[in-house]
Amino acid sequence: MSDKTGIEWADATWNPITGCTKVSEGCRNCYAKSFAERFEGTPGHYFESGFKVTLRPEKLMQPIRWKKPRRIFVNSMSDLFHQEVSQTYIDQVFGIMLASHMLERVGKHTYMLLTKRPERMREYFSAGPERLLERWSKSLDGILIMEDGDVFYSEYIAGWPIEEMWPLPNLSIGVSVENQRAADSRIPLLLQTPAAIRFLSCEPLLGSVDLSKWLMTPGWAPSYYDPDNIHGHPNAEPTNEHINWCTVGGESGSKARPMHPWWVQELRDQCQAAAVPFFFKQWGEWEEATCGNYEVGKHQLHVMDRSGNDHMKTPHEMLPPDTVLLARIGKKAAGRELDGRTWDEFPEGAKA
């Protein structure tokens, strides 16, 4: 929770909130929960209360003190739109991100905000740009002190045209997509949320995901109307909303579930076809077994098809053609190469 992180697509993490509750299958083996609960009940420890939702106002100003520009993952140990986080506190978090864009003396950071609660996020943003910008700036009056002590933060922000601040140019907003069910429920809500960059975090990837109806090349103007109303607009209104970035990763940790290589390749190919930057974070604990990366009797093995079905007990001659043998070799050994290379693509404006 500092200006350094092992997360491949970020330079730093910022946690003005810690703690969360599980909402979907991707949460089952939450790394943050496992980490925090190791210290639950330890007197004086930062995580003495375990993984209960806890506001950390002492962390609010942390990015303001970082002068070197960073890609900052917001709330790696929580979810900003958790129901136990007040609107007032959410306003303060956005106020800090706004300051990184507007104030010369503040580090020009870019922020990545990820949620599994896009319903509340969409509701929060429904207040509109004028009201939100006013709330964000006023929430830090008396907390964020301007160089001219006689000027309030909100007064300074009020003097700027909205189009220079909305949507926040230094903020990427994403949703977690672990399977098709999560994609179908979360992506339409993300597309109804104003953002300079919208992204998907397909980690842990737990199944095949078809993104074809949401991946659209930037600048592409559709020649059809939106018959399924996937963007929440009237059916007669065309749309050119799109996903700008896709990150993918397998699960890690002691209870990590395996990931079929085809699921990753499928997403990579979809992104390439739509000119959407693709970032492959890791295989996780498991990798497709080859003669060189596992030993019989030493490594845990798993046989699965593209649908995720377990075929460990299926006779070899009856295996479906899409099955693969996976070996649990560990996160470090599995690495993050896909088809012989790493994939570290970022959307324009997201890489500080």
C-alpha cells in the first residue's frame, strides 16, 4: 500500500479504504482478504480489525506527496463503491484524483479504479459533471491547502471550464470480469459510466469470455442502432462506446484455480481484432504441462476442457479434443509469457 507495488500494470497502490465483502466467484480466494486476516486480532496492527471495511483518512493525501508521476491502482485492498463507504468519502477520493490533474505542484499521476460494484458506480456518476466536480472540490476545502492560503480548492476548480476536467483525463475506470456472467452484468454498467478510459480486469479468469459486442475500435462510428440496448440508451440511439483496455491474469495463492490457455488466447485475439490494447499479467499458479516444466509425482495436475470441466478421471481415449493437461508449478515458474512473448500494451494516456 505504497509508492511501490508488484502489480505488473501499476507503479503504486493507494488505499484510502481497506476491507471488503465477497460479491461473486472471482472473490472466492481474495488475496487481500487472506493477507489482512492473518493479522486480525493483533493489538496495534494495521489490520487488527481484519478485512472489515475501514476508512483510512490518514491515507487520503498520500498521492499528493508523491512528486514523481505514477500509475496508481486505487484501492487494491478494497472497493471504492462498497455500500459501507459514504458518498462524502468517495467525493474526497475523487477530489484527490482531480487535484493530480489540476494542480501544478501535485504529481501528475494517472489512476486506475477497479470495481465489482458498477451498479453503485453508475448511480454515483448519475449526479452529472457540474454537481460532481463541485462536490469533489468542496470535500477537500480545509484539507487540501492551496499555495495561496486565501483561496479554497473549490474556488480554484470553479474557475476552470468543465470540458478540461470531465471526464477526468487521468482516470481509468474498470470492472472485474472473471467469467461470462460477470461480463454480461458489469460491462453494460461500465459503458454507462463516463470515463476517459474504460478497462476490464479479467483476473482471475475462470472461464471463456466473449467480448465481441463491447470491443469497438476507438473512433469507429457504428452503422447500426443498438438493438439489445446494451448501453442502456433508447434503442433508436446509435452508440460508439467501447472498451479501451483489457488486462488478463490467472489466479495465484494456495487455493488458486487453473486457467485454460485458450481462454487467454481467445481474449487476446478479440482485443487484437478490435485494436484494443491487451495486457497479460500472469498465468498464476498453473501452466500447461510440458515435459520441461513438471515432474510426475511432484506437481499437482489438472485436466480440463475449454468449458472448465474436470477430466482427471476421464479415460485418455475419451478426452474431448480441447482438453489440456495443466501443472501447478507456481506463479514465478509459470511466468507471464503468452505464445512466446509478454503482452504489456497500454491505452494511450494510461501510462505515466
